Amino acid sequence: MMESHQEFLNRVNSYQTPTLFDPRKCFTPSEGVGKKVARDGMFRSFFGDTVVFKIRQEEQQQIEHIAKSLYKSFGDCFAEQLDAKAYHVTLHDLVSENDLSQIAVQIFENELLIKDAFASLNPLQNSIKMKSVYLHNMVNTSIVLVLIPESKADYQELIRLKRILQMISPLNYPLTPHITLAYFNRLKIDQDKMKDLSRLATELYSESLHFSLHIDDLFYQKFINMNRYYDIFRIFDK
């Protein structure tokens, strides 16, 4: 599903709300959290592959500051804390499942198809400039920092790369660039705590953060849970 630059901006801006949660009721994490998070809050085995931009160390530190503040005050609302090295911006989800045997063949095929698809393609830019726009409750699964490209040219390069992956493994939802800060655990959050968490999120996000998604940092990765990603190959290998 590809959008024009303006359609993308309209959609992403429409997600922004004053609070992370619906203040009229208690918050219940998505059923999908159970696929990724065990009852004790630790990450479950969850296998798959993906194409991501890795976040460089200086930018990891900015994100980690926000995440640590969330965990310091509301750690009981979240699964285990993500390692800063796991921070990334997903360009395209591929396949994932708790049972590796169900997707092993598809992962093998994805690796070959992606390597072939990018073998003769050259990036038009060395990096894609992005900026954050707000913190967001992503489908009741996680708190994320939503990003948008800083220019139309940055958006067009992002979508040019995305389109290739969409042909390999089609998705039925559009790209919303983001960095996951924390996954919820499997417990309900009462209304008072929910309001306090929303208030803290507003305080922590005081201004836009700026990121450069470097082409050298675009990788095909495999993962075994939401905190353990492994580089398989760099998409544009020199």
C-alpha cells in the first residue's frame, strides 16, 4: 500500500491524540502482546525476519533517555526493557511466528529474494533525514516514537526502497516509521495509572528529535525475540 507524500503526512498526523490511551476505560494490551511477551514480562521466543535501519549510538542515547524514564516510573506496565542496541526503524516486516518450523522455508526464500532484488540497485541518497513527531500507543502493543521524513525527497527514497520489499512480501497496511521504546506486558492498566503514564509521555516529548537513517545501516535481520536481532547482511554491501 503506497501513498503520496501528502497522503502519508495526513494519515500519520491523524494518529496524534492528546493522550496515549482512551480515558473512558481501563487499558487492556492487545492479544498480540501474548505472542511476544510471557506472563512474567520477559520476551517469549518469537522468530522472524525483517529489513531495518539500525540506529547509531548517539541517537540510541536520546531514545534510551525517554525509555528509561518510562520504565523508572511505570516499569510494572511494560515487558522487559529493550536493549538500546535493538532500537531500529523497520522498513518492512517480513514473516514472524512463535513456531519457527512454520516459517523457516519462507525466511530462507526471503533472504534469497531480497539479496537478488537489491543486487543491482543503487541508493539515491546516503541517508534519509527523519524527525520525530510524537509518542504513540501502537495498536495497544507498544509505546513508540513516530517519525516522518524531513522532506519530500526523503520520503520518496524511503518509499522507493519500501516498494521493492512490498513486491517480495506484500503487506496490507501502510508504512508508519517508528522506533519502539517499550512493549506492554500482559496486565491491564487502571485509569489513574493510565492518565499518569500519558502525562509523563507528554512531558518527556518536549521537542522533535532528528535522525539520519544511513544507507550503510540498512540490514536484513533475523530475530528470535523482540530483544534479539541478528544482522544477516547489509542491503547495500560495498
